[in-house]
Amino acid sequence: MNEFTSAGHLEAESRHTGGDFARRHTLTLGIFSSNLSGGLAVTTVPESWSGNWADNLALATMIDTAGFDFMLPVARWNGFNGAGHYAESVLDPVALAAAVLAVTKQITVFSTIHTAFHHPIAIAKQLATLHEIGAGRAGLNIVCGWNKNEYTMFGMDLPSDHGTRYRMGQEWYEIMSRIWRGDAPFEYAGQHFKLGDVTGKPRPPAGRPIPILNAASSPEGREFAVRNADTLFTVLTELEKGRTDVSSFKTQARASGREIGVFTPTYVVCRPTRAEAEDYHRYYADECADHEAVEKLMALQGLHSRSFEPDAYQRFKIRFAGGSGVYPLIGTPDDIADELERISQAGFDGATLSFVNYVAELPLFISEVLPRLEKKGLRLPVEQFA
């Protein structure tokens, strides 16, 4: 038993990997993309999320007190030039993690890192430093690259095939891992990295490693996640397909002698009545959608990412305005809790949440949805792990 295990909670304990943050509840919950202007909502409404430090500080304090498990910032380097200024301002994930970890007590804070743009020796030291600041609450989200425009900004060519991106990512991860293991100064001679006399301190404690998250849907991405990550982060389009995907991911991991958690992103529109929720969703994601930015986002991901099936773009266009194409949770607190229960029953170990305005909308979720999840056995009361 670990420090978060309680009577009647052994089933959840056996389902999760990836460090303490993922062992508290049957359904782990985190906040996604709050460091990005707009969050995940590609809209022009005036209440759209700022993404600035003051609002992120208020958000981090709120979710830390409420018992959320983690915060997952994104890494973006340019926006989409639409009328809503979506993604034009993005706080750096590593700097944000340092600040948030210093003022919170419970949540894990991930840093999203592009393997193509950040050297593994530098990241090994930065993440180990974050882990020390947060007393073991730093996490790493590895991204092996998909955004061609960002590669252009860095004066690089986006490799045309996923295999090259993930082979580079594998070398990157191996170098960082060897530093963290405390290997004696070593040389590394790979296709993408040729290094000598490599070492580094501080290092994460051996008994409390940094949890690794990796977003993947392509075959190459799945193989990378199964080989290296504690948690695979994948888009859910339909529950039955999601159930099949999760089973496949976990079977593939077990065949390699590993257990892996599977999380999925969602966006939330929760209101006292279903009509209010649907009306607001229609207002911000249809009537006030940032259509130019939506089209650019869809085109870019369609050309350079495999996170979505080819026909998803037309079927789920409103989802791209509502939440960048991720799974929608729209309705009353009962509706939201029921849908999260179905996500858990499909085999997902966790979900991330995003809102049009996180700080304005989270209080209803905290006061009404979280207690319902506790009654369903998906979440423990905050006092049991605080």
C-alpha cells in the first residue's frame, strides 16, 4: 500500500501507473491548456480565457484546494491569426510549472516539451529542478512534433514521416533517462544526438520518479508511449471506439511487460439546466466561433497530425471551435458526472478538463460535479488524501 491507498480503493490502485498523482482516484482529473490564450475554445466571445499569469495563479490555487490531480499546460510558439486571437499568447510551460509548484501543495504540474526544440541535457536539469521545487510533483509531457509552422520558426524542417520524429524522440528520452538514473559520465552516439561526457545534477529521487505523459494516436506514437510513458494521452471521438482503443493500448503495453494509464482530453460546458448549457455552447462555438482560426487549426492538424480520423473534421467541426476537437461534456452537473462515468467505464484512467473561462466556470463543477463523482466511486473526498 502507498500513502494514497485506502480501504475499498485497491481497484483504482491497480489500474494506474505513473506516480502518486495518478493513484488517488479511479478517475484522475486535470486541467488542460490554461496557459494558452483561449484555452481550447476557438471563439471570439469577450469572456474567452486570457491565459495570463494572474488568471493561472487563481486557477492553480482553486484546483489545488478542490483536490484536482494535475495541471497540463501546452507548448505553442505561434497563434492562428483569427479574430479571437486564439493561441497568440502562451506562457512557457517550464516557467509556469516552477511558479505554480512553488505556491501549491497537492497538484502535479506537467511541463510540455518538444523534443525537436529542447536539448535533453537542459531539460533533464530543468525537470529535476522542478521536481525539487514541488517536492515530487513535477511531470513531463513529451511531444515529438507535428506543427510545421513551429518547425519553420525554429529554422527546421518537419520530418515528413512520424517514424523519424519518434526515433529522434527515443534518443532524446534515452539521454535524459540516463542522466536521471545517475549513470557515470557517458557518451551517446545516435543518429540525431552525438554527445560526450554527459552527466547532470540534481536528479529525481529514485523512489519518486517524474511521471511521463505522451500524447499519441499514430502507430508510431503509440509504440513510443508504450515503450516510455507512464500515461498515454489520446483523443476520444466516440465512446465505443475509445473503449476499443484503450483496450488495445493496454494490451500492447502488457505485451511489453508494462502497465500504462490512458487519459483523454475533454471540454466542459456545465450549467444548471441542459438548455442553458446547449445554448451557451451554440453561442460561443457556432455563432461566435473564430472561423478563420478553426479552419487553420483543422487544416494544420489534418496535414501534419494523426490525432483525429480523416473524416472527423467535418463531423466534428463544432468541436474544434468548442474545444479544439476534443470530447465535449455539455449539460447539467448530472449530465457531466454521468458522461465522465461512461468515460471511466470505457477504460480511461483520467481526463483533462477545459472551459471557455476556467476560473468563472470551475466553481459550479467543483461544487456540483465533484460530489457526484465521489458518490459514483470515481473520486475520493479531498480530506482523504490532503
